[in-house]
Amino acid sequence: MRVQLSTGQAPRRMRIRELLPDLDLGAYPPGPLNSITDVRGVHVHTQEIFGAHGAINTGVTCIVPRPNWATRACHAGIFRFNGSGELTGAHSIEEAGLLYSPIVLTGTFGIGAAHQGIYQYAVKTLGSSKDGQLEWLLLPVVGETFDGYLHDCTAFAVTPERIVHGLENVVAGKPVREGNVGGGVGMVCHGLKGGTGSSSRRVLGDYTVAALVQANYGQLRDLRIAGVPVGKILAEDAASDPLRQEMYDKVAQAKAHKDGSIIVVLATDAPLHPAQLQRIAKRATVGLARVGGQGHNQSGDIFIAFSTGNEIPVNQHQQSAPVTRAIDVVDDSALNNLFEATADAVEEAIYNALCMAETLTGFQGHTVEALPLARVKEIMEQYQRA
């Protein structure tokens, strides 16, 4: 249920570049879609789950790194900024530096169903031998952020069948939907409605690095846009608006017990090895910090980066003799460009999640207001003139 708290007609939701066309979002241009699907081979599907008189507000985001993910792995790396969260399959990725699973993002209580759903999809599409033995190995990669303020987690609305549906319907070549979509439906970011956001950058001439975030972290007071203390100003505005002040206080109280989390998925077509991708994953922290993320004690800030630049054979028949393989790798001297572009893309993806999200009233009547875009534009113009 969407609710408008302020007077007058709410402006339509728009991405940060449309809202603030003069905002400095870094030196590197976005890809044509400004989305993680700018990376060649990456397919995404988002689906929402609503119901039960407004108590069910959750969803699923499915990301496929490449169509032949089960037999041609991507190099990958993981970074944990704060670990009060879950990303299944992370131990395997840290051990071998390989991703050969879809990535599914959902709410905390949906992680088991998502894990099972990936297996069901794999059985359906990859099959097994005549005697029922599996001929492939897979550890599903599932990330979660807690949506219990706006969603009745105890309903277990995410089912394996929804994961299968999502993986069967992933698409490439289209921008990822943002805001209250996919796994981001019930998320709260900086005390405002959060959710799913994405952005991309063109780097080193022909390469793309891109981010998809599921943003569910932070306090209003810490929200910054290009260094401007937007959250602090919005909190001061609420002092003269009792309805909004009450809503902000309730959200802040809920977040004080458990801050929330953010999952960041980074994709690039630059050929990188696992150690380089771990370093790329670390740079998501820079983008998060610019917006006001602190990595609080009970926050799960977990980042995964993968590259489609090389195809690593997996689930193949065992070789009887040693095999050597040649891969392309970007020299470390060029990594600064990718580091900077990663931070910029993560920052913008979080802004897009906030700007595209809509006010939502959910479980037990809890309401979380969307970022007030008209007021944000006023604030940023005032700082620009100062």
C-alpha cells in the first residue's frame, strides 16, 4: 500500500541523474543502460510478492552471470565490511575464486527457499544421469537483507518455485527495475524507503564495471548526497511535521535494534583474477561510505565481485593428466580506474534505490516514506548557491 504523507501531488520517481543533472558522479561515463546489465552476458529478473492485507511485502532478484554459468565459471571475489548477514556459497568463492551459480537476493527468511530454488532450477535444466546421480557440483549463492519491519517474515512467502520462475525469466539488454522491486521490496535505507538500485561505468575504453545493490541499512541523520547532509536537513524539517516526525521516530527505533544490511553485486567484463576481484569488492565500501554507510555492528555489509572476462571450465570430466589454461588479466597498473569506477557506481546505485523507491505501508501498519525528491532538489540547489 502506497501512502503520500506530504501535501500536494508527489513528483514522479526518477533516477538521481534525472533529478540532479549537474551532480558530480565521477569521471567515468555510465554505460548505455546505466545498469548492471551493461556488462555483457549478465541477465537479471526482479519479482515482487505482495498479499495478506498489506502484510506481505517481499521479493526476489535473480542474477545470472552468464548463460552457460554451470560449465563456464567466472572469476570472483568476496569482501565483508561487516558480517551480520549471509551470502551462501561465500566460502567456496573465497577458496577457489570461482562463481558458477546464479546469485539470488531476497529477504532474510527467504534464503532457504532461494537456496533450494537454485537447486531445483539446476536439476530441471542440467539434469542428472540415468541412475539419478548428479553429474555437476553447485553451491548456490544467495544474499539477504532483513525486511521484517515492512514484511511479515513468518509467512515464508518466498518459495523455491518463485526462484525457478525468476531464473527461467532473466533477461539481458534491459535496465534493472529499481526501488520497491525484487528483493528490495521491503527494505529501508537511511530511515527512508530503500530497495534495489543499479549503475554502471565505462572504463579503460572498452570495459564496463557495474553495481547492483539491495540497500537496507543506515540512519536518516547519516544520509549524504555528494557530501551534502541531506538526511540531517530532512530530520530537521520533520520537527515541524508531527506525522512525519512520528514515522521517522518509529523507523529509527526499529533500526536501533538492528541496523539492517546492504548486499552489493559487482560485475565487470574486464578480465580480472580472483585476488583483483576481491580488491574490487572492497571498493564498494568507498561508495557506501560516501552515502553515509557506517558498517554498524548488526549490519550485514557484504560485497561480491565477478568478471565475465574469462571462461573457466567447471563441471567437466576429470582430466587424467595435468592441464594448463591461459587467461587474460588486466595489469594491476590499470586497477585504479576500476577502483574509482566501482566506488562511483556503488554510490549512484544507492542513490537510485532511494530515488526510485516509493512510500510503503506494510506489516502492522508500519509506514516508511520515500525520499522526498522535490525537497532534495531544493536542498542541493541551496548548497550549490552557497
